[in-house]
Amino acid sequence: MAEIRQIFDRSEIQAYLDGVQRGGPLAHTASDEAYEEMREAGAIDEDPVEWAEEIPLIERAKKLLLA
């Protein structure tokens, strides 16, 4: 984790983590518009349970990276 903090400023990490809206393989490769189109077309499996499981992981990452 020290390596991440050496590459990115704390404010950059904070801004990124505050903006996390979705996870999975398309999180960083599809634009919001493309993601929404694929979701509406049924190409993305929507699993609210999986999304809920990711929330504590993101919060833990925030604590570790911004400490």
C-alpha cells in the first residue's frame, strides 16, 4: 500500500474512492454511458447482494489508503 501512496496524492485517492459507483470487470473499462446501455440491454448481471458485499471492501480500502 505504501507504493500506492507514493504514486498518488492523498486527495487523488480520496476523490477516486469517493467516486466509486460500480465494481466488477467493467468498472474501469466502460464509460458510465456504455455501462448504462449494457445494463439496460440486460448484458450485465445485476446482483444487489454482491454489490452490498463490496461496500465493506471499499470502506476498508478507504481506511487503509487514507490513514
